[in-house]
Amino acid sequence: LENKAIEQFRNAFLELHPADQVDLFSRLDQEKRARVYEYLSPEEFAAIFEGLEVNDQKEIALELDKEYAAEMFNNMYADDVADFLGELQEDKVSAILKAMDKEDAQDVKELMAYEEGTAGAIMTKEFISIKATDTVADVIELLRREGPDAETVYYLYVTDEYNKLAGVVSLRDLIIAATDEPIINIISTRVVSVHENTDQEEVANLIQKYDFLAAPVVTSTNELVGIVTVDDVIDVIEEEATEDLGEFSASRGATDVNVTAFEAAKKRSPWIILLMFFGMITAGVIGQFEETLEAIVILSAFIPLIMDSAGNTGTQSLAVVVRGLATGSLEKKGLFKILRRELGTGMMIGLACAIVLMGLIPILYDGNILLAFIVGTSIFLSLTISTVIGATVPLIINKLKLDPAIASGPFITTVNDILGLLIYFSIATSLLQYL
Amino acid sequence: LENKAIEQFRNAFLELHPADQVDLFSRLDQEKRARVYEYLSPEEFAAIFEGLEVNDQKEIALELDKEYAAEMFNNMYADDVADFLGELQEDKVSAILKAMDKEDAQDVKELMAYEEGTAGAIMTKEFISIKATDTVADVIELLRREGPDAETVYYLYVTDEYNKLAGVVSLRDLIIAATDEPIINIISTRVVSVHENTDQEEVANLIQKYDFLAAPVVTSTNELVGIVTVDDVIDVIEEEATEDLGEFSASRGATDVNVTAFEAAKKRSPWIILLMFFGMITAGVIGQFEETLEAIVILSAFIPLIMDSAGNTGTQSLAVVVRGLATGSLEKKGLFKILRRELGTGMMIGLACAIVLMGLIPILYDGNILLAFIVGTSIFLSLTISTVIGATVPLIINKLKLDPAIASGPFITTVNDILGLLIYFSIATSLLQYL
């Protein structure tokens, strides 16, 4: 009877798409999970493990029998194993690698050697390469044999005797060719490849530009070492978007919803406290103008307006440049051109704001024209400067080969706040005698 | 001689990948472009036109001979034509549709009828559907005939006699099957489809979750009307990321680098001016406490610190929720749970900041303990409130089926600024007698 129940479970469960198996599995408690390990082979469980988030993987790995785990790792895609092991301590990593099959462990080690964020680190090793001298029938036979293990079979990369990339044949080309046709007749030799150390964002832009389903990864000597598939690229794009947004909201690496309040506070408070120290600097700057403030108390009412406007325009420029760099659309334009444009944009926005304020303030503040003049002039100057800073800083950081998003919104905002307030109080102080 | 030059140009140019043809073409001046139209057939030029940005398309369309243009539109993918026509005025649209082949124009009209942002609006009509009674050999024959026109051939959707979706066969399954096998033997009937009105972000999440290369789009009666391919999905993800970032930086729809300074200012200044009006409200709020400020001028020095800290923590919470909603990871958690977590996180960050400030201010400001108390208490209360507001507002907006990102960073920041300053000055005013 129990055997029959197991059969029923296996039939129903294995018919599900792996992504749905993962969803179902993550809702089970420990006792039920233990039964899943019992009912499924390590090979079958590998597909579930691959789909789990890293924190869950760590927990589950502890529950697994050592041999079961080793067999599971052997049956996972090498890049998924490498991603998981990258999160563990060194001694655990070597223990797992030792327990795995030599060949599989070797693939994993090679992948782990790549720096994070490169094509090598996101590529898969399970791909099918063929020879130019094969016939279409040979390749179809190979696909029948090895197809199920490969991550994609839609592009078949052709290599020469030294394993160097010679061309590509799509499954589309293959299927419409006669079976006795040699591959060399249908090969496309204009194959776009990426170097193993290419930045993952660049790989994503390339695959997106050409609408590829995969791209081959080669060494400096054009040796084929792996492929990056379109689903890896989607993950990269999501990851970069989350990262960019994190930078803009001072929450780098802290937008995860699956952590406790304490963990979230631990990750997020350093940013807030760091930015608060900048706030202390701003307080110091304002403190320097205490005399001016004592003379014209109403000046302090416009501190938020000056700060926010300078901050917002700077962030706009930053967003334009960061998105432009991420999508590659900025490189087509000259850098000088974009700076000149931002300067022009800043002056025009500044002028528009100054006109509005100079009209409104005398009405709202008993005809105080000098206050209107101070605020209006300050807004024009500070918006002009803050667009230029918002655009220049990420460009410089990018030139230095760093991620432009580290010039994150809040930091540029703080710089622009301080400059804006300096302009504001300097103008006010020098005009104090007329008030 | 001239004919020979044309042949040479055609050979070299057409050998390029369409994406590279687009790059090359966009660098040409009007005279050279005119020669391209002459040398390439409308069918060949269609691939270039598809790859251009909308503004360039509009310019180029004016340069083309009417018949040439109509023939080009006939040879473009219907979804690309629909995207382009969606940017034109109605009279121009109907003129172009009238000039096109009836069948092609019909496809375009159907696509244009869908609301922007739905599966129907991003799907392609050029897909291959097959019958369950076909044999593998029949399908391969069909692919030889129709393959070049279809956007993807890697998934073949099986429909019944009423054009209802019955299953899917991947090219991978097809190639490893025997040629006389009927499709019904290799069909997978557990096919995941999306409704034509499904939100594009949901389609993207689905394709990403299952690592699909395409998803079929069906009507309410399960009739197959189109497919969404993975490259469309990448564009959607990029678009949504740009949109989210735009919201966070008060530059919705204005992160384009390819516009003049004046156009950029025209698009961006309304945000800045709108936010400046909020700044006027803040100024009004501070103005209410003029007496308190006159008594303790140094209070104004901490206005930026209170504002920035409240703004930054609120934006963090906003980023967590917006990202969580976009990637779907929030739905797995309860909404109440995430609010409780954000409240806890806010209190902890607030407490940490309060402790730092209460320690630092007496040192920096001549042992002014009451100032330290006012600033410390205010920061604790305002950070607690701003995390809750930052998390609640996008959740409410999402419940109302609006895009959560319209609760954009700057707006939530402004609300939190005003609340933070109200708390600050209220505490200061009520403690005024002790200072």
C-alpha cells in the first residue's frame, strides 16, 4: 500500500514543471521534506534544489544525507552548484567537491575561479559542441543521446580540433537541412562570442541587441569554454535593476523581503547613519550662518525647498546617465554632448523655478521682494550646478571602470544639498545689509 | 560598373546581422540613406526599419516612396508595425493600413486594439501552429516552407480544429523523434498560456520563472491568438526597470538621452516645479514655528538632517516593496507581515540614529543636552513613521491596481519631510520653556 502511495506521489509530482515543484516543496515542513528526499532520487531532487533561493538551499543541504547530496550535486548544472558553493565556507566547499564525481567537480571549480559579474561566472558548461565534418544525421543522433543533459540545444556551436570556436548552427537551420548534408554546408562562421572576463551587463546588452537565445564564451585564444543562455541574461538584468534601484534608495543589497526586521535594520541602518553624518556636515554649514539666520529667521523656512529642488534635479540627471550607461544608449552619443545637454536642461529648469518663486513669494510673504530675489537666484544657480554634478559624477566613476550606480542618489543629493545651501546663505549674507 | 558597386554593397551589407545593419544605417546622412533605399528591396529594408528607434522611424518613413513603404510594412513583423503606427496620428495610420496588404493590415489592426502593457500588445502574430494529427515529417516540411517568416520556431503550438490551444511541441522534442511519429505522441498538453489582457509584467515573471523561450497568448475561450517571445520579455523588463528608476528620481518618462536640452527640460521641469510646490508647503509649516525658531536659531541647522533621514528610510521601504512587487517575491509573504517587519526595522534604525545623535550633539554643540534630546526623539519618531508610510503607500496603490511606482520616491519623501519637521518643531515648541 505504501509503495502505491509513493508511486502516486511520484507520478503527480514529477509531472509538474520544475518551477512548480519548487513552489510546492518550499511550502513543506521538515518532516514532509524528509519524505520528499526519500521518495525522489538525487537526480530528480536536483531540479528542485536548483530552483531554491540560496538561504533555503543552505538549510536544505544540512538535511540531506551526504551521499544523496553528492549525487544531487553531480546531477545539477555546474553553474548552479558553483553559485551555491560560492556562498559557503571554504572547508565545506572542498568537502562537497571531494564527494562529487571528479569531472563534475572540475567543471564547478573552473566556474568558481571566475570573478563575480563576468561572463565566466554566469555561463553554463553543459552545452553541445559539434564538428564541421559531422553530417546533419550525426548531429541529430548526438542530440538524441546528449540533448537531455544540455541546458540549451537551440544553438549548436561548431569547434575545430583544438576546441576553438569555428561557427554556429541553429537547430532551425539543422531541421530544414537534408540529413546527409555535412555541417560545414550550413554553418554560420560570423558568430558573435564574448570573452570569459567580459562584464555580465555587457553580455546582457549583446544578447538583447541581437535577440540571441545564447552566446558562446571563449578564452583569449578563442577556445570555447561555455555558453551564456538568455534566461541567465534575464536574471542579470533583474539583478542589475534591483541593484540600481537599491543605490538610488540607499538600500544597496537590502531590498530582500525575506529577512527579519533585525537583519533588515542591520543592513539598512549603516546607510542611514552614514547619510546622517552628512546631515551633521550640513548642520555645521548652516551653523556658520547663524548670524544671518538670526537676522532673517524666515530664511530657514526655505531650506527644504532649496535642498529638495537641488536634490531632485541632480537625481534626475543621475538617472538619465545611469540608465543610459546600463542600456548602452549613452555610448552612441558623445559624453561631452550629454554634459552640455544636462547643463542646458539644468539652466532651463532653474530659470522656470526661479520665475515661479519670484512671482509667488512676494504674494505669500507680504511683498518681501528681497526674499524672493534671494530664493529665486539661489534656485537658479543651485539647479544648474546640481544637474552638472548629477551627470558628471557617474560618468567619472564609469571611466574609472567602477559601477556608476555607487554614486548613488542619496550621496549626490547630499553634495547638492550642501552646495545649494552654501549658495543660498552666501547670497543672503551678502545681501543682508539691504533687508 | 555602377551595377557592380551595387552588388558589392549588397553582398557586404546583407551579410551583416540586422542589428549591425541598423547601427551602420543610423550613421548615414540623408543622401546616403536615399541610396540604401534604392539598393535594398523593401523586404530587405524592413529588418533595418524594425530595429530603429521610434523617432528615427518617423523621420525615415517620410523619406520613403509610398509604395516602397507599404511593401516594407507588409514584410515587417505585425507587432513592430503596430508599435510604430501607435506613435502616429490617426489619419496617417489609416493611410498606411490602406496601402498595405489586407491580411497584414488586419494583423496590425488586431494588435493595435490591445491596451498598452498587456500580453496582446507585446505579442507577435508570426508563429507556427500545427495539428495533433500531423506527423513529424509534415511539421518539418512546414518549417522548411514557413520557418523563415516566423519569429520563433523553437516552440510549436498545437491547436485543434477550432484554433484552440491543445498543447506544445518543442523543436528539441521534434528533432529527436522518428519522422513518421504523429505529433500527438510527443505533444505536451500541460502548456502554460497567458490571457491576451494579462499585464506584461506578469507575462515577464512567468517566462522568467519557467525559463521559457516563449509563451502562447489565448483569448477567454482558449483560442490561440499570438505568442510572446523571450526577447520581448527582456525589453519589458528593461522598460519596467527604467520606469521604476524614473519614478524614484522624479523623471518618469524623461530618462531618454536622445532628446535636446529643451525637450528634456520640458519633460523634467513639471516634476521639479510640482515638488517645489510641496517645498512651499514645507516652508509654510516651518513658518508656523517662527517664534520657536527665533528663540532657538540653531534648530534650523538640523532641518536637513531630520528631512534627509526621514526621506531616506522611507525610500528604502518603498524600494523594498516596489522591487518585491515587481519580482513577485512579496506575494509569497503576507502583506501584514511585511508591514510589521518594516515597522520593526524603522524603530530599530530610529533608535540607532537617536543614540548616535544624543551622544554627538552635546559634544559638538557645547553640551546642549536639550537640543540633543529634541533631535534624538524627533529622529526616532520620524524614522518609525516614515518606514511605515514608505511601505504602506505602494501596497495601497497596488491594491487599487495602479502601478506602485507612482508613489514615487520624491512624493513619499516630501510627505515624510513634512511629518518629520512637524514632529521636530512640535517637540521643540513644547520644550521651549526649558531651554
